[in-house]
Amino acid sequence: MTTRDLVLAALFAAIIVALGLVPPIMLGFIPVPITAQSLGVMLAGVILGARRGGFAVLLVLLLVAIGLPVLSGGRGGLATFASPTAGYLVGWFFAAVVTGYCSERFVDRSQAGIVQITGFFLAALLGGVVVDHALGIFYLAYITGTGLATAFIGDLSFVPGDVLKAMIAALAGRAVMVGYPLLPHRA
Amino acid sequence: MDIRFEQAEARFEGRTVVQPLTLSLTERRIGVIGLNGSGKTTFARMINGLVLPAAGLVTVNGFDTVKDGDKVRGQAGFIFQNPQNQIILPILKEDIALGLKSRKLSKAETDDAIDAVLARFGIAHLGERRAHELSGGELQLAALASVLVTRPDILIMDEPTNQLDLRNRGLVERTIHGLDENVIVISHDLGLIADFDRVLCFHEGRLADDGAPAEVIARYRELAA
Amino acid sequence: MKTLYVEGDTFLHRLSPRTKLLGLAVVSLVLFLIHSPAILSVAAALGGIVYASLRLGWRQSWLRLRPILLTIVVVALFTLVFNGWHDALIVVTRLTALAVFAAAVTATTSTGDFIDEITRLAMPLERLGLVRAADIGLSIGLVIRFVPEILGRYQAIRDAHRARGLKVRPLTLAVPLIILTLKNADEIAAAIDARGVRAQK
């Protein structure tokens, strides 16, 4: 990894941490506050790609592990990984890598805006929703012994919010690509 | 100090930003001026090996910037425009220690070196402070300390007073004039370099003028008008 | 940024970070092998005693564990509804035990010690050419260094919205925040390289 890649990943990790410290932001069209940290994970993949995005999220998890209260609500420390919902947290890493990998495959700078946004949306959906929720559900089902189907039902209420975040990540990813392109392209 | 450029040129994204240049620098204090985009920052970065020549050769005290990058960086320290981006670690002392890491010093030797360099710039009281709490002037002094702790022979500064208020500008100016090291200063602040030993003026990627400060600055004022 | 480490001189403080991390790994393995609510309760009580011996004070002890204990309770209720009280009891006791042991390690190990330990653990990976071990400490430092700068930038962008009478929206906030932050990467990277912090090959 070049020094620039290292710095980009570290800065993005800092953005994800900062997003956990700011108050939740209201969306315009529905009265739901958005907690921005998991949005930050999708953004890391969409903007930096698989390698640097994955490293950025890994850094955040490392900060949690070494006892810094960097998750929203001031959560942190090794106990966080003992939570029944730890699958979602660890899933962030895979979410960023998959989102990043798909973004590199689906999107390049020569495409029309709407194609780029669709590509980013699908990438964020696959990584940030499918992969992250799958890992979360598996761990929750394992820990509680209730079976995958029940864990899946418990999970469903969080899906609409995360789909919305994937949409925001797609729009933001496209806007950053126009303003300051960083995403590598994978043929 | 002995810096040589031999037909060295720099390209960026297919464009030549510094035309082939042959030059020898030995004076203790050298100023570099020129309009925005004239190539002066790229020229300065070539000395420290941050920008490698696409053709030709750059040597610093006998070390080739391409082959001996690490040794060149040991000889020539670099201070960037924005002091905000130069302090890398959260606490000032930690940041200064970073540059000493490759020296394999003992804990006591490292602490002594840090205390000495902080005292030299009158910022001993800032050692334990967090970088984001420091003012622009304090950050610029901190950046000087973090670079000079490794005792480079040459210090290159890219517009060191650019983002500072009047008081901090005065503080940094006095500090620069008091340095024992060889200094190369890029600046739009013509007063800062007026009493230097030599001034280079870049224009459109070429060394357009080179000589005593008074004359070079006078001709630069005509060019810019 | 305040860490969750607390200065002190208890038995756990004196243990090496490696021993504590290995110990925690062993404890978590054992906890998952046990299926008796009675034994798991004893384990949770033991963990509670270790945690209490750190003398963080009632308020601190509770504040640190509150978010995770709440999650455990919610998930236990969920288990109770679908699987009955036996499984629910296992979930509560097992996860509470794990949480208190983990919180005890966190409270007694400084971030510096953690970083040194992680760097040592990464040495074999460095030999394989996967990472540079020293980069880990450097990157963690960079993150902590730049969080306050980013929060400052966030305030500035929010103020700019207000000054122009615009509503603050995730997109209009996140996009400039990200671009302004990442644009510094070139200069920060140059500052690192210019100081020869990461030896070039």
C-alpha cells in the first residue's frame, strides 16, 4: 500500500468515527433520523474501493478493540464484540470490501450519471445490506439458538433504513466521483 | 550544502511542469519566487525526492534522489504550506518522536532530543498538547520542530507564512531568519526573502531569473505587473 | 479522544496485554462450550467480581456496560419468546460473563500497549509481505489525529448551510465533508514521506 492509500484509509476511518459523534440527521421526506456510521461503511467501499475501503473499516474495528469509544453512543472496547449483534459490526469489514469490489466492477468514470448511481446502489445493497445482514443474522441465530428464520424476522425491521442508506451512499458516491475521483476500476 | 540539477525535468500527467534544468545550489539561504503554477513548488519537491525527475539527475550532498531517496530525505527536510496537515500523530511529542524512530535511539535519548528541539523553538509547553488545539503559528513551529529533530542539513519550506495571521507571520519569519540550517524558501512574501543570499524566479516551468534578491525581485515585480 | 482505559495498579493492570488477550480468548471458548445456566451464572458472577475489583465506581461500571447489557436483554427476551426460558437464561448468563471479562481487559490495557501488541502480532504477516507492522500504529495515530479536524469541518459546513438558509441534509453534508477531508490526503502523505517515516524500498 502506498503512503497515500494508507492516509486515505485512515482519513476515511476518521470520517466514520466522526459520523458516530454527530447527532443523527433527519431525512427530508420521511421523519426518520439516519445514524450515519453504517452509511459511512458503504461510503468507504463506494468511494475508496475494496482494498482501501476495507482497510478503513478494519481500522475503525481496531480502534473499537483497543478500547476507544468510537461507535455511535460512545460504545467501544472488547465487550462490544461480545454483543449478540457483533455479527453486524464485524460484517462491516466484509460489507466495505464487497461494496468496494462491486463498485470497481460496476462503475467507471465514462458512464452516464444514472448508470453510475445504479451501479453504486447495487454495490452498496450487496455489501452493506445483503452481506452485512447475512453475517448479523448468522451470528444472532447462533448465539440465541433460535434458528435462522427467527433471526431473519428480527432483522427485517432494520432493512428499510439500510436500503435507504444504500441509496444515499450511491448518490454521494457519484457526487464524490465527479468532484474528486478516487475509485479504481476493475475490468 | 551541495544541490545539483543536471538536465532534470519533471512531468505530471503527461505535461512537463519543470523544463530540463541544470543548476547548482550552494548558498546558505535561497529564495524561490514565481507566479502560481510556475513550477516552483515542483522544483522544491524535486530537491527532497518527493517528485522524481522524469529525465536527468538531481543530487543532494552527493545522494541521487532516485537511487538514495531515504538518504536524501535525511539530508533535506521539508515544511509544507498547510501546517494543519504536517502533524501526523495526535500528541505533539508523539509526532516528533515519529521522525526519530528509524534512528533506533534509546527512550532517554529520544526524550532528550525532543525536549531540546521543543526548547529551541520556545514551545516546550506544547509537548503534551493535542495537535488540533494548536494555533496556526504554533503548528508551524511544531512542524519545524518535528522536521529539524532529525538534524537535516537543508530545510525546504513551501510558503511557510502563507496561511498565518500578521503576528504569527512575524513569529515564523523571525524563526526562519534565526535558523542555522541551510534554507530554501518558496514564498510570495517578498519581504521574507529580501535579505537572502540568492533568489531564483520561475516562470512557466523555466528558471527565468537567478541572482541577488534586489534585482531578481525588481524584475519579478515588472513581470507580474 | 478519551479511551476506556483506566490507570491503576490492580492484578489485571500488571498482567501483560498478551496474557490478557489470550486469557479472554480461552474464557470465551470455554463459555461457548458450557450449556448449563447454573455454571454460566457462576462464570458471570466471577466476571462481575473481577470487574468490580477494578474499583471503577458504580456509576462508571454501569455506564460502560449499559449499551451492551441492554442489547443482551432485548435479545434474551427475543429468545424467551421463541425458545423458552432455558435458552434465554443461557444467552443472558453467557453473554454477560463474556461482556464483563472483555470490559475488564479493556479497562486495564492502555491503547499504547494494545498497539504494541498488535504490531508484534502483525510481524509474521510482515514477513509474508502482507502488511508493514509499523503501519498499524501509524494509521491508528492518524485516525485519532484527524477526527477533531473532521468534526471542525462538519461544524463549518453546517454553519455554511445555516448562513445560506439551507436545510442540513445527509447528502449536502457528507459530500463536501468527504471531498474536503480526502483532498488533504496528498499533502499528509507527502509530509509522511518527506520525513522518511515509512522507509522506502
